[in-house]
Amino acid sequence: MEHFTIATVAEKSPDFRRVLWTGQQTQLVIMTIPPGGEIGEEVHEGIDQILTFVSGAGEARVGGETRAVAQGDLVAVPAGTKHNFVNTGPNPLVLYTVYGPPEHADGAVHRTKEEADRAEAAGEDEPPTS
């Protein structure tokens, strides 16, 4: 069994992205987006994503709609939907997200968005295959 006090674990992480757990069908990831930062516009073909916000303030831009997000909010992003999440507040935007199926390399830690982008471009952030 894996057990996380997820809000506490997420709040303590300074990393842009940290994979906490990878299963066969889903993956749990925590993220910290700095003030003025963003996840970056993306589309996950064949992967659903659920994001839950722990602290901070931001905007969810999903499928052509924009909504404010804050602590306690949850946003579901269906597979194939263009999305981005932007920190609009003065403090880090902290969240945890579940991908189904996994999207990132098991155990991946990316300290910054730039590091995450480089790993993806180099093919070093690929999800496990069966």
C-alpha cells in the first residue's frame, strides 16, 4: 500500500513536477508552479487528467474555456483536450494530478519547467510500458 498525506507532501515540494506513484493504469504527480509560471499548453492524446489544487491561485484554460482555480478546486481534463494552468497569484500554485494512463517516467523529478521541457524533448520522460 502507498499512503500519502497528499496536501502536505505537495506543499513541501519545491519541484515543478515530481512523480509520486506510478501504477499500471494511473499515475500520481505533484506540481509547484511559481508565480507568473504555467504548466504550458498541451494535449494528452489517450490520457485523462484530474488536477486538484492545494494552494495558490491560478487559471485553468481547458478546451477554450478559462476559469479561476484556488485551494480545493478540482479540474478534469478529458483525453485529447488542449489545456494549460497558469499561476496568477503572488505565491506558488500547488497541485496534485492523476493521469490515466501514466504520462511521465516513473520516479521523474523535474525541478523547473525548463528541466521538464528538456527531458520531454530528449525522450527522457516517457511513461513506463507494460
